[in-house]
Amino acid sequence: MNIQRTVVFLLMTAAALAGCSSSGKPQQTATADPNVFPANYRNALVAFLRRSLTDQPDFHGAMISEPAIKPVEASQHYVVCIQFSPQSKIKTKAAVFLSGQMTQFLDAAPEQCADAAYQPFNELDAAGPSGGPSSRQDVLNDPRGMN
């Protein structure tokens, strides 16, 4: 009778352990594609810039490019180029998108926006700033942007 219990115990233990083992196939984990097209890029930029800019002249006449895969440090990501003309000086900024979401807003490197095809950023012109001077982050003069 002890032998039977031992055999049953060993079989149950072996079955339990077999259920925990893998089938030998590598398991795939779902990873987000870092270069998902930022479909809502215009609205995301309007919302961010409304919170960051408070001077109406910063908004007037802004230009924007379509998202394009561009170099960002050692990798490639979707970049949207934006041109502003505060105090009659053209400033070019780059909004970097990762997995469809804006993650950085910084001074554009020459290779990022040199070939950008700009079009009027009418949504920004119509939006106007939302905060007062005390809430201003000067993203046009701060090279770090969102970092």
C-alpha cells in the first residue's frame, strides 16, 4: 500500500511539474511599436503649446510639417517640425513622438527639419494661449523643451 501511495504521489507531482514547463516555443511578449504614426499630432501639439505659450504673437503665423521618420539621437522616430516667429526671429522646434505620443519638444537639429514641407498651423493660431504669465514655460527659448 505504501508503494501505491508513493507511485500516485510521484505521478501527481510529475503531472503538476509538466503543466508548469513550457512547450519549448519562445513566448512572445506584446511590445509597443515605437514608430506608430501619431494620428492626433496636431491636437496634441495645440494642447501642449496652449499650456506652454502665453504670448499671442508666438502663435500667429506658426507653420507645421507632417510627421516624418527622422533621426533622434541614435534612433529614428516620428518628428513634426514647427516654425514660430516670435519677435520676428524664426525658431524651428521638433516634436518627437514615441508610440504615437509626443515625448519631447526641443530645438530642431538641422537634419530633422531641413527638408520639411511646412503648411499653416491654423489650429494653433485659432487656439490662442490658455494660461497667464505666471504659468508660462518658455518652450521657444528653452532648448530642453519637455525634457
